[in-house]
Amino acid sequence: MMQNSSNGIPEKAEALRKNAANAVVISDPQAIRALAHEARLEALEELFASQASRTATELASRCQLTPSAMSYHLRALEKYGYVTRAPSEGDGRERRWRAAGDHLVVGSFRESYAAKNAFLSVQLNTFRDRLTSEIQFREAERAENIEPPADRAPVLSAGMMFMNEEKQKEFIRKMYALVDEYEHVSGPEDRSIGGERLYYMLSLLPERGHAGGVPAVAEDDFVEYDDAEATN
């Protein structure tokens, strides 16, 4: 639900639209470019995944920024309709923010390849940093002769499977159904600012033919970013 119509936000909020599933869908390359910043991406990830309100101070603690710097980024996200002001809690001295919908979809638009690529680069760089941090954590464990859990997942798993189009659709449907199942496991108490988080990056890519070695950019390509970050 778009809010704060009295302060000029609708002019930029027209860059976004909601579908029936309460998605925030970007329809302007400039709005995509606004996401190409690690702190903004981290804040959005927190707000969309938790579906709870947060203060600039709480978000700053996760983004390693000062509250004033985080407030600046939140106002920029508000300008494009990604986040909205939330009702105050307690003494009401600090402004609270929440996601403008239950998931965010970065769609495909003409002449927006550079903007989407910048956004994806930030996502990949952020995930790379998380991978590096996990590797360092496991190396520190090894140095101290700490035995890891037998069922601990690998740092990264990648591969290829041979599937016809029908099987690909079935596999993708089941993968997203599993994510959807577990995103609803966590209750409000689990999604607090101090709740445990499990980060994931899911990419299921069919092999595409290349023309002249350059991948074709299809107009129906999209990136979906939703509230399915596991917090259990």
C-alpha cells in the first residue's frame, strides 16, 4: 500500500505498481538504479523478508552505517516507493519504516539492461562477501580443531542437470514451492531484528543459444526479490 501521498511521493511512486499478490514491481530503469547500493539492498532485504517495521537505527546496525546515513538511504527508497513510513511504537521518537509490499519484482524494460546489470552486480557482490565470510568462519573452526556438524551444507553448490522443458518447469515449481513453504514457517517473533537468518541465492537457468558469443537479452527476463529469506 502506497502511503505519504501528501509529500510528493506519488510522482516517483508511479515508477512502481502493485499486482494482485501485493508485489512491488519496478517499471522505471531509474528506480532499478536506486537499488544499486549495498546498504539499500541490505535494508530492503531486511524489510521485505521480515515484513516488519524497522527504525533507521536498527537497519544501520545491520548495514554498518550511522543512523543518519541509513535515514538518507531510506528516504531515497521511499522516493521510489520501495518503502513506506510505519506507525510509531513506544514513545514514538524514532521513525519506523516498512516494505511497500510483500515482495519486490525487478522487471524487464526497454533500455534498462545497464540498470539491471548494476543491480545484479550489487547482489552478486553482497553474496560473494557472505560466501567469503563463511569460508573464513569455517577456516577459523578448522584452525581450532572444531568438528563441524555432519549435516552442515556446503558453502556453495552448483551444477547442471539434463532436463527437458517439462521437467525443468516441474523442478522450478517444486523449488519455489519449498521456499514458499519455509518462508511461512517463521512467526513474528522469529523475524525480529535479532532473529537468526539464513541467506540464499536461487538461480535456475536453462541453457541459452548465443549469437556471436553474446547472450541475447530477452524482454521477459526478470529478477524477483521477495520475503522468502529464511529466518528460522
